Amino acid sequence: MPASTRLLRLLSLLQSRRDWSSADLAERLGVAPRTVRRDVERLRGLGYPVQSTPGVAGGYRLGAGARLPPLLLDDEEAVAVAVGLRTAANGTVTGIEETSLRALAKLEQVLPARLRDRVNTLQTHTVRINRDGPTVDAEVLTHIAAACRDREQLRFDYTGHRGEPATRRAEPHSLVSKGNRWYLVGWDADRRDWRTYRADRIRLRTPNGPRFAPREPPAPDVAAWLDNRLIHEMWPMRARFLVHAPAERLAGQTSGTVEPVGDDRCVLTLRGDDLHLMAVVVAFLDVDFEVLDPPELKERLRALGRRLLL
């Protein structure tokens, strides 16, 4: 790796988290620790305030006041950044609209004509559906993200989905964007469990709490875990049916989960908050089926059948 490329890579690593050991940096860069020390001195010579801690457990940290490095983007990255800035200008994060437009104006000044045309064409022929719903302040997201990075406990006032106020202490793990909402996934220090919090319902208290040791996340894929948790919170009731038809027969006809059981049968799982509505959904599939659970759904279906026969 050329020295100039290695310096940019080192600077990028120092910006990605607060503390790095010399051994970790050497491993990431594929060089010896003494090369890391020389590269750190080069960065200091260029004006970057790289702080160091001596000793066996010592390491490096990029201090405040570092100047931005040259921005090196290939064509696809430049287009992605421009489109992202335009989206952010009218997105669901408040407080960054004007900043995004200023950054976009600066970027478009240095984009080659061919790339400006691509960005403008994409914007001209894209129809945006206005997102009605909650927005979250950019400073809140930035503060939460920094706490995730620095492993600092968050203290905040929180409004539950029924409007009940509460005060929480959480060890933040990550922010997840889903649709037009942002969620914090973290370990609740009082309830001793992994929980999710809507970022637009968080009112941060300062200063942050103490540093904490990282925990194993609730699942390898935190986004999938959040998605599954939200489904269970929104739709607390579950109904399962043994359908006497191949799984392909139900393709596109239901939002439920379909699992094949042999070639000519499958298990359909529906979630909702109303057993009567789930009875109507399965009845309109026009297939033979048996109720696996819950047992009380059978009576709902019988009542529906009697009503339809009147």
C-alpha cells in the first residue's frame, strides 16, 4: 500500500472510533507498529492533533480540531452523496435541511458535468411521496450515535406508545432507520433487557452516564431483530392454520408467513390485534384449512360461516 494511501486509511480509522491501540491499527493497516508510529508523526506534521497514551495499554486518539482530509470520491460515490443530500433536505430528520442544501451546492460545483446530469436526471424523474409522521432532531441522532460509539450510558425522558412518561437509563448499541422512523436499540439498565426506543420520543438528559463494557447484541442482525420485535408489539395476536394447498398457491394473497409442509400443504401464520379480522382474511383465501391455534378462533370462524349463510 502506498504511503499516501496508508495515511488516508489511518486517518479514516482514527475518525471511526475514539480510541485505537497501536496493535489494532497495525493489524488493520497490515504494517508493523513502528510504521504506525511513523505515520502518526506524519499526520501530526500535517496538522492533525493525534493524541497518544504511552505504555503497554497505550494507543492513539484523534483530538478535537482536526482538519478535514481531501475528499476522494469515485463517480458512484459522488452520485450517492449528492442524492443522499437532496433526500436529507426534505427527509424526516429535522435541523439538517438547510445544511444539506448548502453541502449539496458545494458538491455540485465540483462535480463533472456528466455526474451533474446523472444527479439532475434522477431527481427530475423521481416522484417523492410526502412522509406524514414523526420527525427527529438531528442533534438527538448525533448525540445518540456518539454515545453508541463511545459506549456511554444514556439518560433520557421517554414517552411510551400509550403516552405514558418515563425516565430511562440505557446502554446504547445502535440506531436503526425503518421507514420514516428512527429507533435506538439498547440495553435497559433498569429492566435488565434489550429494548427499543423511538428516537422522536426521546428527550435526552445531560450529561451522559458512565462508560460501559460492550454486550453481545440481542441478535447477529440487529435490524432483523428490531423488525421482528416491532411486529410482535404492533400485532400481539397470532393465528396458525394448516392449509390444504401448496405454499405457491398462497403466494401474493396474504401478508402472513407461509411455510411448506410437503408438496400439497403449508402452515399459514397471521398476526394481528383482532381474531375476527384474521378469520375473515383466511376465509377469503378460498382454500381448505384447519385451525392450529388459538382454539377460540374456531368459534369465530363458525360464527362467520353462520352469518354468511343467512
